[in-house]
Amino acid sequence: MSKEEKENKKGKKGCTSVFLAIILIFFVIILIVLAIVVSHPDDFKKSSSIASEEPVKIIFDATKYAGMSPKQVKAELGEPERKDTWNYEQSNGTYKMTDYDYYITADDDAKTKLYLTFEFYNKKLARIQLFADDNGKISYTGDTYNIFKMFGIEKTNDDISWLTWVDGVQPSMRDMTQKVINVSDDIPCVYIYNLDYDSHTFDTVYFTYDRTPFPDDF
């Protein structure tokens, strides 16, 4: 055998050894992964379900009250904790408003306490103010559009607009107020107060049903 043939044979042996080493390493990695999956199956189930979001739970259905009179709201929620009649000053005039206040328990697993003010104009619901009771926070998951779903609102308008609004001052990305217009046909304007994108929380929401006494909101 010539010197050149010996070197070629030695080179082939070296390539074969490298190839076998790679196969062995790959096989060991597979065994390690399988061992982890077998010992921690629940972790892999959780991670695989992250992409498929769970349905958003409705904590208060704001859409069902659209167009209701004070009498209809009382039939739904009972006698209010407080009643008040007052004059609301706006840029185009004064509007006589009637408020009904309620404390309710949200329809969620956490049983969040909510404080509601129903504002009526001309014996028809014009706006609901919703507060997390006891200075608490309301949590949401996923995209901010899920906040609407938490209150039974499905976006019906394509020209929905998100406007950052805190007394005309551009706030930071934390604890901001979002004014959202053209949300749906029943609820054209929604204010989301103290919206924190980091912790996925907010504490107050205004649902506007009737534009008439709130012309400055649009």
C-alpha cells in the first residue's frame, strides 16, 4: 500500500469517527429531553397551551344596560344604595342628570367588588362609571382589547381610536388613562383609567351610551 493510500484511509477513519461522535451526542440529547418530559409532564402541557388563549371571562356585562330606564335598572339590580339629581355643566349647555349607585360582586373567580354609578339623562341610561372597590385593581390578560370582552363588549367598528388622555398631558406608559371612541354601536365611548401595561391592571372604566350630555367626550 502506498503512502498516499494510507493517508486517504486514515482520513476516512477520522471522518467516520467524527460522524459517529455527532450521532452519539444527538442521541444523548434526545434521551435527556425525553427524561425531562417524563419527569415534568405538567410543565410541558402549560407551555404548549400558552399560544391558545382561554376565553375571556365577563365580570360585568355593560351591554345589557344599553337604553335602560331607571325603572329597568332597578328591576335588574334592586334599589340603589344612593340616588342623586344634579346639573352637569358642559360646553354646550347644562344637563339634568340622575345617579343610581350600586355595590356589586363581579362575575369572576376572584369575586372582585365593584362600585357602579348609573347616570341617567331624560330617563335613559347615558353612562356607567365602574370602580374597583376599596381602591383595588382589576386585572386583565392578553391584549388590551380583552378589557372590552371583560364587560361583554365586542368591537363592531373598524375605525376604533385609542387616545391617551390625562388632563391634556401626555403621560408615561404606566398608570395612563385611555379614551377609546367608536368602540361599538351600543357603547360608542369608553374611558379606561390608570391602565398599567406592566402589571395588566386598571381601576376604573366609564361606559358612555348616550353622547348627548357628554359632547366633550367625542
